[in-house]
Amino acid sequence: MTDSIENNPDAIRDRLKAARAAQDPIETRRGGLLIRGRLYTWLATTRAEQEERGEPTYQNVAAFWSMPDEPQLQPLLYQWVEEEGISVSLPVVTGPNQPLEFRIWTPDTPMQTGAFGISEPQGPVAPTPDVVLVPTLGYTRKGDRIGYGKGYYDRTLAHLKKTGHSPYAMGVAWACGDLERMGVQHTPLNHDYPLNAILTDKGWALK
């Protein structure tokens, strides 16, 4: 029987978390390396193409501080800041049901544990992001995303759009989060914000 995310979203999230926890640790480390490599190449290539066309280049990237079970982005964030001069920011939870606030991160930025045990930077408020990297638990190849159930990224991306900004929203996920392969029939809700692209350890699920 096909599960319905609308009927039992918590059970689907539990399945997604169990699937990623069951991954081979060696493959997980390798997958994280592949994701970082593809992200680095994508941004460098995109910026070069923008420059060639005489367009403003992506400069401000809102990333996330990976939790242990997520693809580890931290080494790439160091590389972007120290070697490429990219402005990197990280999300800060300012309150329940509020959009995220992005604050500048550098290797020297003090960090503190914020809501949900996630490390948050204590740097200044960041410029509006050109690219938002979105932690993604489950996904469809149409750009639908399942997160952790609090709706922060949906609210944030909708808020940015409402204020005249539409950053490139890229989900970062494990390939085991492919809902269609799990047999999950997912219908996005009205407030769900679609992603422009989804990158996994097995390659691009959407680009």
C-alpha cells in the first residue's frame, strides 16, 4: 500500500531518518565528499557563465551547518570563504513561525547552540542571499521537499519572494530520500515552497 504524506507525515519522516541512518558510514563520507565537489563545481561554473554574459554573479550563499546525519558541508564553507571570497551565511532561528535570519559566517565567527541543537553564528546580518542551500530530508524529482516539519525554509523562501527576492533554492539531500523510490505518494501543500534544484550523493535529482 502506498503511504500518504498527508495522512501520516511523522511516519514518513521517521522512515526517511531511518533510511539515512542505515547508510554505510564509508559511503556516507564518500557521498558527502561528492556533494561538496559537485556544489563547488556548480557554483564556480555558474559564476563564470554569469560573468561571461555580463550578469551579476552569485556572491552571497546562505548555507547550513550540517548535523551529523546530514551531508557534511563544513569543509566546503571554509573553502568558499578562504579561497574563493564567497560570502557565506548561516540560518538563525529568531522565533516560532518566523522566517529564518541569515547571519555572516567566517571561520572566526563565534558559534552558539540555537534552537533544535543547531549551531548558529553570532556574526552580523548577511546580505540577501543569491543562493540558499536547503537541508532536505525527502524530495521528489519535481522539486518538492520534505524537511523536519517546522516549516522554517518554506516561510523564509516565501518571505524573500514577497520582499522582491527570489534566490536560487537548492536542496541538499541523501539519495535515499527519494520519495518516489520509497513508494510515497507526495502531494505538496499550498505553503510548500518548490526547490530550483536538488543535489544528492548520487548526482542531481533536479537541475
